[in-house]
Amino acid sequence: MVPLYYYLIFSALLFSVGLAGALTRRNAILVLIGIELMLNAANLNFIAFWRYSPDPEALTGMMFVIFSIAVAAAEAAVGLALIIAIYRHYRTVDLTKVDSLKG
Amino acid sequence: MGITFAIIAALTLVSAIAAMSLRNLVHCALSLAVTFAGIAAMYLQLDAQFVGFAQILVYIGAVAILIVFAILLTRSSETPQPVISRSWIMGIVIALAVFGVLTKVILSSSIAQRELPAKPAPTVRQIGDQLMTRYVLPLEAIGLLLTAATIGAVIIAMHDKKGRGDGGQNVNSTPSRAEAHQHADETHNLIT
């Protein structure tokens, strides 16, 4: 079996890809996809730490991931509803054009 | 076991990069589904079967499909040509810096070299026991949160019927109302 840090570095890579996408892309849906990737990387860290912990019977990491998946589902639903509302108001999902509050 | 990890990791990373860099948004959403499947395979490899299948159900079954519907509803499948601008370079540099710091910390940590302990084999029965005893209050809270988020998503995505906004799209009230009902139904079906 592979040691723990393989999983940690893989998860760090996934997080960086999501962060780069969320920072560089201008489409609101792609920014949301980047945020989902970062959430998944964090969840993978939880599961890896749970599996490699000296006491896996406690199930703490697994419970955290189950609740985290539920929160992420709620977040995706609200986020996409917001994107649809923004599209209806501005007729675009380009984040650089949604700047009414910019001074 | 190392070769399985390498294959799954390579597939997941390539599809994640594709999801963040492809030009057509529908292709991005499909690559995202592949990424989620790869992460579910990672969970299965780490002996977390319940979480792996929950990942497949929730992420591939619900979130990816929801994103595809959002792409179709906003008619934004073709994005403009990405330009190498200053903010683009800054974003890449920040992401690389974060990855560098994380890697340095991970490799210098003492628990990173830890080898795999004996297989824990937690059954779904144990997870259910814990959810009903120790974690019953968080479970109730998450149920409340999901209900509130679902209702909130429907209300946000619905047209406002009074036309109080100055968006100029609610001039004709009757079709807009019918459309609002249709959109609300669609959103509700998507979420449930």
C-alpha cells in the first residue's frame, strides 16, 4: 500500500487545480466547479487521515465527510440558483461584467 | 496497490485540469463527472465504501447534472477566447504557491510517512449506529439545512411576480408568471 503522503500530495494537487480555475476563469459556473473541486480535495484528506489513523473504529473522519457532502450539495443548489438569478438580471454569467457594486 | 493509485490519480488529475481549462462548458461538466468518479474510486481504495457510493450518488448523480442544467439554462456553453491577462498569471502563481507550501508542509510532517494500519472494516451498520446515537443532533441540523437550502434555491431562482425590479424583463406579466412556475418546477425537480 502507498504511504499517507501520496494521498495528501494528490489532494493538494487537486486543491491547487481547483484554486487556479476559480481564480482565473471568468464564467461563474466554472468558478463554482473550481470550488467543488477544492471541497472534494478536503474530503479526500479527511478520508485519508481517517484510514491511516491509529483508531479507525472511531469513524470521526468518515462522519465529517458525510456531513460535508450534504453541505456541499446544499451549497451547489443555492449557488446555481444564484447564477440563474444573475443570468436573468444581467443576461450574462461573465463575472467581470457583473460589477454594479464596483466603486 | 501502488499502480492502482497511480492510474486513478492520473485519471482524476487529467480530468480535473480538463474541467478547469476546456473551452466548451458542457465538456467541462462532463470532465468534472469523471473527476468525481475518480475521487469515489479513491474512497473505495481507502476502504470507505459508504462514502464512495454516497459520492457517486450525490456528486455524479446530482451536482454534475445540476451544473449541466445550469449551463443549459444560462445558454453559456461557448465561452470567449481566454486571454493571458495579468489576473490569469496572478491566479496561476497563487495556485502554484499554495501547492508549494502544502507540499513542503506535508513532506516535513512526521505523520506523512505513516504506513497503513490493519483494515478497519467499518460496516454500514456501524455508521448508522453512530448517526443515530452520537451524531444525531448534527444529523437533525443537516436535515434542517438541506430543507432551508432547497426552499431558498427555489425562491432565488424564481421570477419575482410583482416585477418590483428594474430588470426590464417582467414587462409582460402573464407569460413571465407561467415561465416562473415552469422554472420553479424545474428547479425543484433538479434538487429533489
